[in-house]
Amino acid sequence: MVFRVPPDGDGRSAYLADLAGLIWPAPAEATLRRGGRDGWVVVPSATRPRLLVPTGSGRAAASAVRHSTEAVGRKAKLVRQGLATAFRLGLGPLVFRDRVAVTGGGLDAYLAEVLGTPTLVSMHIGPARANRKPVLQLLGPDGRALGYAKLGVDPLTRALVDVEAAALRRLAELPLGPVTVAGVLHHGDWHGHALLVQEALPVRLPRAAPAAAEAAERAAMVAVAGCLGVRHRSYAGSSHAARLAEEIDALGGRPEAGRLQTVLKTVADADPTVAFGAWHGDWNGGNSAVLADGRVLVWDWERFTGDVPAGYDALHRVVQTAIGHDGVEPTDAARALIAGAAGTLAPFGQDGRDADLVAVLYLVELATRYLRDRQAEAGARLGHVDAWLLPAVEEHLARRAR
């Protein structure tokens, strides 16, 4: 494989080379070149890669663009639609000149065998995160979405892929109300990597109006919280408290760990009565869609867990939307999350008097995850929990103690 791409500001160009080596390992060979009729178009360029679009089928290329990400805002949606139209008309390869050309078979060929039908693949190239991994759209030549494939390529992402496969199988047998999850088409090993292939959800169907979507999404979160049952008990001595304490202890001598231990002890000493249930683990606007018929499509179940305070998903949605969509400064978003916890958690059976402590527990859980996964070292903005999350939590507990 020959890739000579100048590095870009967020490291995606270097990741493009790594990605090509993972998807088309030896004896296959992937090379970067200018122009050509075959291979994958790099959008917008090899120095700023965001998407790999297959050539050879205008319909498939257009579908790859339309299904690549959940566009946020009117401008983003118009840009995406314009790109999709350009590729459908065959103009995309004329505008975007960088190509990944491949000789020999790779994961794309294997996936066609798994599905038993001609399959084209496209890939979104996201920002640096510890859990970043190849995620491939699987498309028919006619543009139909056939499924998605995830490849776990290191200890963290392999574990996440395997957990999601198990979660999807388990969820298929549980009462989920309006929630629709993808079925597992294939789960196994490919070149030493964990591979999960799942069905494509009908994300292109008409969406619900905003007010209806908000209500349906909240009902879906309540259904997920209760899918394994809900129980109320005091927090001190709970299995969740023990598990979270063990995870913080496993962080070792990091200064953030000591601060998290202090926060967790403060909550345990207050000993609120908490409703425990399940959560998706990363419910955000990019992982869900509410259809006009009332169904709530939810994907990316790699963090699904039971025995957590009910309502974690709602808290996660609120803070992630504030930071990622509304542009709220992270510390302010964490403060607002705690302040508004009673309203956010009311549908989940949490005692409003201690809802702020449930929000604190959620933030401790999130911080522990980010530190365990080494998100800061991977370049993730929110991985530096000492700069935003911990100050908000500590300030709140100090005020509460007065």
C-alpha cells in the first residue's frame, strides 16, 4: 500500500491510510492517486477526508452520501442533498479527484459473500476517538442500503463490537415499546478483527415532527430503561456503587481518579434512593431517528448496560446535544444538566429531591469511561474531564453541602 498524504489538523488523513490497510490487507494493495474511473472517491480530498464513496454506480454513490451521517441543520442537509445529486448524475468523480484504488480482494469482497449479493461499500471517516473503528455502509448497485459492518481492530473496539452483537441479540427478545433495533446478519472474526454485520434500519422514511419526535424519543428511553426491569433501592451498598468504585480504582494513580472517588463517596454518604434500570449507553442525535409512524430507530448499542440509574440515556442526550449541537461550553452544559435533572428524570421514576445526585453519578460514569478508554490521549475534545466535567460536579456538591 502506498499512501503519501500530508497530515491534516485532526489526523483524518493519516487515519485514511490506516483504514485502507485494515480494509484491504495484503496481498491486496490500496494506493492513493488522482483521477480514474474505479476505486473510491475521497470526499472532499485526501488531505481532508470525510467520506469514501464507491465508483461504478451513481445510485450507490448517491446513497452513500445520503446515508453517511445524520446532517444537522438546514445548511448541512442542503449540502448533503447537493452532493448526493452530483454523484447520482455522475458529476461527483469530476469534482473530487482523489481516489483510493485497490487491487485484490478485501473486506468488501468478504461482505459480498456474507450477504450473498453484489455489495458496494462506503465509509465515513470521523474525528479521532479512542473507540474509532471502521464502519462500512453496505449498498446494492441500485443504491439500496443492505446493512452496516463494524470492524473491531484493537482491544477496546473488538470488545465493543462483540458487546454490541450480544446486545442486539438480547434486545431482539426484550419488550422495547416503540424502539426498533437492527438484526444481526453476521458476527465473527475477519483477519484477526471482530466483525459485526447488521441490518440497515429504514432511516430514509418520513420523520416525525419535532414535538412528536421529542415525546416519542423520551418514551423510547423509558422503554429501554425498563426492558430488564426497574428496581428501587438505596444507593450505598448497591452493586452499581461497587462496580463504579472498582472502575475508578482501576484507573490507578491518575489525579482525576482521586477526585472521582471523592465525588462518589459524597453521593454514597448522602445515600439517595435510586431507581435502577438499563441504558443504551450513548444515545445522541446521531444514533437515533423518530419516524412519522411512531417508531424510534436506535443503533450503536455497543455500550448497552443494565443496573444503572434509570434515565442515564436522557441525561446523556441532553448534555451531548447541548455541547455537540447547540455549541454550549462543556462546563456550562454539565452545570445545566445537574440543575435541570429533576425535570429530565421525572419520567424515569427518580425522586426529584435527589435527581441532581443521579446526574452527578451519570457524569462520574461518563468521566470514568473517558479516562478508561483514554479518550484524551486519542485526541477527543471531551476526554479532558478535569477541564470541564469535574469542576461542574465538585462545585455543585460543595454548594449542596452548605
